[in-house]
Amino acid sequence: MNPIDIKALPFSSKASICWSFFWRGIVITVASTLCAALIGGILGFLLGFGGFGKAVPIVGGVLGLMVGIYFLYLFLRWLLSSRLGSFHLVLVQADE
């Protein structure tokens, strides 16, 4: 495996890599937002109905953070397992 410096790539390859990151980021952002809104709405309704209305902002914030971290993990896994143009991201030891 030969490492490639991104500065040495032609513009079309750089654009392809950037586009791959961009559209996946948009998909993950939309999915994360929809899931957090759905889960937060259901939990907020249940907490409000149960008389714990003052806890809704705190619980919602923590829940939103947890959903965001989970979707960030999914985003990184997706990037590391996908083709980005004609390339793959590869993790290597920093000592190499």
C-alpha cells in the first residue's frame, strides 16, 4: 500500500473525494436530526404527560447528544468502509 499525498492528486480526484464526504455528511445530518426529533418528541410527550415537564430540556439535550455521537460513529464507519471516488480511507499506525 502506497500512501498518496492529496496535494499530488488531480483536481477531479480531489473533487470526487470532497463530494463523497459532503453527500454522506448531509445524509447523516438529516438522519440524525430526524431520529433525534422523533425520539425527543416521544420522550418529551411522555415526560410532560407524566408530570416531569421541567426535566424535558435536560433529558432532551442529553438524548440529542447521544444520538449525535451515535450518528458520528456511523458516519466514520461509513467513510472508512466506502469508496471515495477511486480511493478508500485506510487507518494506519502513526509510527509508520
